[in-house]
Amino acid sequence: MSTTVSADAQHVDFSTQSSANPLLLRLHQTLTTCAMVRLLLRLFQFADYRDSAEAAFPLLDILESCYRDCESDRDDDALKRNGVEILTELLRFVSSPSLDQVVMDVLSEELLKVVAKFAIVSEKCCEIVERIVSRFTATCSPRDMVLVLCEALVPPSEMFEKPTYFGPLLSGLSEVFLRMQRRQFEQIKSAMPVVLNVLKNVSHELDDEGDCYFHSLIRGVISIAMSIREVCKKLEGGRKEDLRALLGLFVLQIMAFISHDSAEQVLIYVPFVSQLSNLLPFCNLSYLGLLTGTDIEKLTRIDRGEETDDCMSFFSHIKHGAALFVVWGHVSDEVRKAAEEDLAVVIDNLRDSQTGRWEAVGMIKYVLSSIDQPWELKKQAIDLLLSVTDGNTSQKYNYEHADCSIYLPSLFSAAQAIEKVIVHAPDAVLRKNSFALLKRILDDVPPYQRFDILKALITNSNYHSMIAILMDLAKEEVSKEYKQKGLPKNDDTVGLENELPSSSPFLGVNVLQLVEYVLKPPKGECPSLPEESDAVLSALNLLRFILIAESTTGRKTYPEDLLKKTLQKAYTEWLLPLRTLVAGIEAENEKDDDQVAIDTICSLNPVQLVLYRCIELVEERLQQRS
């Protein structure tokens, strides 16, 4: 093999440069006196390919040393200038039109991983690095460059704290995709997991100071998505549809990672979200299809060839992305216009479809449950669902024939996510709106599923104040049932299973099970007081309401034997042990005059009043039946 290189391309002259840095001085002397570049070229002329690759190692070592010096003192302008000079000379070398292609191919295998590190040093270095990468992507085999760039995009873990490293490499990958002439789908699919892994890891390592660098990374990822769209336009038939679906999954996954957890920074991301939203129509994705999940099902059903399961494992957050696209549409007119959507029409369609509302709630929960999304986006998600559930929807449907069993796990998860917003949201208005949404979601499901969700929330909650709120909701449901449902008269026959002819889970022993869960916890004989005072008070209020309602309505909801057994159990296992506990805590704290003791007694006073009233009511009912 012979190689012809111009004198300009081979000449590296640092004789006019000087540096107080010993490493840079050694680097300049090495390049000048040893003629490293000419030595490399001579090896290409007289050695085989593998020998030529080894000839690049000394150059890589010197570049690594130079980079380490620059990193050791990022404020040293002299070191930055040295980095710029070295990169400039390297760019001049690889840009020579007379440089043999074999040289470029050999250098590309290892050089880009080292050169990309200089993007961290300064903006000027980053610009030169981009030009060097672009030179390789324009001259080397696209298929080889996909492999080279993907390998460079899997660096040591500490590089994920330096997003600037990835920018030139992502831009290069975007350029390479446009140059591919065959097997585009397979090569793009192989690169996607690498790109998504970079975005995921960098977003997790990000701090407030890294925002501007993260934006550069986002631009690189979006440029890849745009290139994939251009490639897709050139294809035909099944492979075109496969690549279109793959792009849709890619865009949804990107969306899940680009929102930084800072309320003040949310609007900064509107331009990025708008660019991604512009891809939705091309991918045949609509707000309605994203919220109901139908579009996601279409994407995941399309055959993407072998190793589909491995590929899909990298798209684990597509439902987060789907929900976020619509939430962002609620945030910004610019985003909606880019997606070519009318959100008001979407909301109206969901209002008219009970299953559509359940599906939308199940999709938005991914935003509400995420610890990575800012409160501002969660607020927008709550407001969006309030709009969807607006209009007294619970009065429009016959729950006797409604079946939401397949939606129940999703609705429960959504209710749990809303519960966390109620507990942790820093804004009182957001907490209030979240509670209003929780009530609407419960109202929008049939009574038995409503009870199941309430029970699951109560028994799985770690927040005593939230349990108190949920017990109050259960009390409201019981009250509505007494007012609205026809109950059997005293002389009517009640079924052995204690069920009403109509669907009324809030008028049977089920409700007393909720009371028992609070007053006699499964893992202890008595609740912990005063920590659980709110929950205990709400449970006692619910029990008192049931006892009073049973004695004043002239109607009954329990068989006599079951009622007597239940009252006896409540009296001996719930109320009397609780009375003993409260009396003991009160007596102990009356001995102290400190503020803690006073606060404890004050928190127990309401509990004590309702507790004694419940004991009186139970004793009266037991005496009537003795």
C-alpha cells in the first residue's frame, strides 16, 4: 500500500510555541522532533493494517496526557490554549484532501474517544472537536462509524457527569444516519439503546449547574430523531413503517428524560418539547391515542425483527413520555401547535367516554408518580385531569352495567400517586386540587370498585393524616348510601350474606372492616397514639355515624346475629382496649407540665370524646338485644 500526503498535511511545527507546562512542552517537542504524524504515515506505507493501528497509540497517549493536564486546572487559560492548538493541528491533519482513507479508518477506531474529551475543556475546543468528528463521519464508512461512535458513547461512568463530552458524538451519529444507504433500520435500532442510555444516565447525574450542558445534549439527541425521520422518508414498504414505529418509541422515551426537576426551569424546555412534538404527526401519534394507550399498543405490536424483546427493554418509559407530551400540550400553545392538536377537542372526547377517562387517568399517573418530574408539571397534570373529569360524569352512567375490573389496578396506582401529591406537594392549591381529583376519580367508578380502591388506599397508606382523610371519604359514601338507597324495613328479610338488593358495599360489614383496621391494626393490639390520633378520630366518627344511623332510620342493614356479634367484637376488642390506652396516656401526661405533654392531651381530647360516645351507643344496642 502506498500513501501520498502533501507536505502541508505532514508538517507539524510547534517551534514558535512555548509553554510553562512540562507536559505540553514535551508534546510539542515530540510532534516536532519525532515527526509523529510522518512516522505514522510511514508505517502505513510499509506495514499492514494492524501494525498501522498500533502506530496511533503514542499519539493517543500524548493527547490523553494533554487532556488530563487541562482537566487538572480548568481555570488555566494557558492550558486551554494549548488544547486548542493541538486540536487545530489535528483538524488540519485529518482535513487534508491528500490523506489516505486507510489512515482515517485506523485513526477513527480510537482517536474519537480521546478527542471527544476535549469538548469538556472549553467552548472553542468543543467546536474543533465537532469539526474533527464531522470530518470522520463524512469520509469513513457509515456502518463502521455507527460502531465507532456507539463505542465512544459508552465511556467510563464518570463521563456521565460531563454532558459536553457526548455532544459532538451525538451530532456525528446524526450525520452518519443520513449517509447510510442500506440496512438503515437495523443500524439505527442497534444505536438507539446506546443513545437512550446516555440521556438517562446524564439526566440522573445532572445538577443545577449542568443545565446548559444538558441542553446541548438534548439538542444532539433531537438531531438524531430528526435524521431518523429523514431516513424514514426515503424508505418504502414495511421497513418504512417499522422505522416510523421505532422513531415513535424513541421520541416517547426521550420525552421521559428531558424535564429537569426544577419548577423555575420548566418553560426553558418548551422549545425542545416543541421540536419533539413536531414528530408526533409523522409517527401517527395523537394526544387522544397517547392518553388512551391505543397509539402505544400500535407501536409495540409492529414487528421490529429479531431481538425485539431486547430492544423493547430500552423503551421502558414510553408511557411516561406519552403522558408528558399531553401535559406539555396543556402547558404551552407552542407545543400544541407543533403537535397539530386541539386539546379542547381531546378533553371533550374523554369526557364523553367513561373508559376513555379511566385510560387517561391510568396514563397520567406516570407523571404524578415520578420522582423526577417537577411540581409544575404535576400541577399541570392534575389540572388536565380535572378538566377531563369535569361535568358531573358520575351521573351519566349506569354503574350496574359498568365493568372497570380490568382498569382497577391502574386506577388504584393513579389514586396512590395522587395521594402522594396531596401529602408532599409544597403548594396548598395543588394539594386541594389533587384531593378534588381523587374524589372525582372515585365517583367515576362503580360502588364496589370504589370501595375496593378506598380500602386498598387505607390499608396500604403510610401516612396517618391521609388515612384520616380516606376514612372521612368512606363516611361520606356511607352517608350518601343512607340517603339515596332504599334499605329494607325492620320486618323485611335480610340475606344471609348481608348484601342489599342494590349494589351497596358501603352499607355492610365491609365498612366496619375499615374501622377495625384503624382501631385494631393487624400488627398491634392498639393504634399508636398520639401519632395516629387523626386516623383514629376519623374511624371513630365513622363508627359513631353508623351506630346513630342504624338506630334512627328505622331500617337495618345487618342480620340480627351478625350485628350482635359485630357490636360485641367492637366493644371488647376495639373500644375498651382503646379507652384503656387513652386513659393511660392521659394520666401519664398529666404529671408533666411541659408543652409536649400539653399537646398530647389536647390531641387526645377529641378522640376521647368520640370514643366514649361510641362506647355508650354500643352498650345501648347490646342492651336492647340482650
